[in-house]
Amino acid sequence: MKKEDIIQNLTDRYPELETCRDEILEACNTIISCYENDGKVLVCGNGGSAADADHIVGELMKSFMKSRTIDHSLRERLTGLSAERGACIAEKLQCGLPAISLNAHTSLITAIANDMDADLIFAQQITGYGNRNDVLVAISTSGNAQNVMDAAITAKAKGLTVIGLTGKSGGKLKRFCDISICVPADSTPEVQEFHLPVYHTICKIVENSFY
């Protein structure tokens, strides 16, 4: 299925998201280019958006809508190391698109918050993980979460492309984003209800491009 058809399916189900069509397509193309250049996707957010960050990584790092069997060369190396167990591993493993949720490392996050500044819990990780070909997906329903903005600022300073996923206004985060997907809602629950189908569509298009 073509990218445009997948996005059309999204807007048929959620007509209000028509206003975000171009930004969603641009975000898809940016992430595809990131992976084509051996980059990875970093994702962050607070509260429900933290759950969304984990959710996005879950869709990218294993099969989502399509089968992702591993390539023949890896299969051969696995069976060469262990004929029985290697064959079992090779049969079950799936290809992953590299992605990291910056919310997932509790010990590191609490160390940064305690030793440095709680607003830097994502920014500090970007100094270690972030490279020029990478993408940061920064999620904030208001667009004003300081730790998400600090992550975007740090990512831009390191040469990453920043995709913002926010509410209607985009908040202060918008100025630090290369692409801003501002869904047409203001209240947190309504923004989050739109974010889910948006990032599912992005993950579907990205997966479609490689498998």
C-alpha cells in the first residue's frame, strides 16, 4: 500500500487529522531516510506520552503489521554457532528498526534527576545516544513540557532532526522542531486520542518501506 493511501485511510477514519496530512507524510519520509542512513529513532514524553513513547518503540523494534524475517546471512551465522539452538532463534527472531524510549531507564533517569536537574532527564540521554542521522520524536500534549523542550534543544544542537507530536498550538516546543504534528485538540485526553492513530500510521508507513 502506498504512503498516501495509508494516510488517506487515517483521515477517512479521523477527518479532523486532514490538517496534519503534510506533516505526517514529512515525518514518515524523515524517519525512513534516518533508517536508510543507519540512524535510529529516540522518543520521549511525560505521563501518557511516556507510555506512547514506549508504544512507538514497541512497533518499530519488532514486527508491527508485516512479517519481518531476518536475513539469510544472520540466519547462517546463528546456525553456524549452534545448529540446534541457532536454528530455533533464527526461526523466531524478527528484524527491528532501531528505536529507544528515553523513558525506559528508571535508574538512569532518577540519577540524572537527583544529581543534575530533573528537566534534563531526556537531554542527558541524547548527549550519549544522539548522532547526526538520528531522529528525536518529542511528545508533549501541551507543547510546553520543559524536559521535552530541553531534549529538542539538545537534539538540534547535536544535529538530530526533531519531530514534535503536540496539541493544536504546538506550544513552545514548536520552535525547536523541524516537523510539528499539531493535532486539532487542546485537552490532554483528546490530544492523546489523536496521537495514537497518528503514530500508528507513521509506524505502518515506515515498516511498509522496508518489509
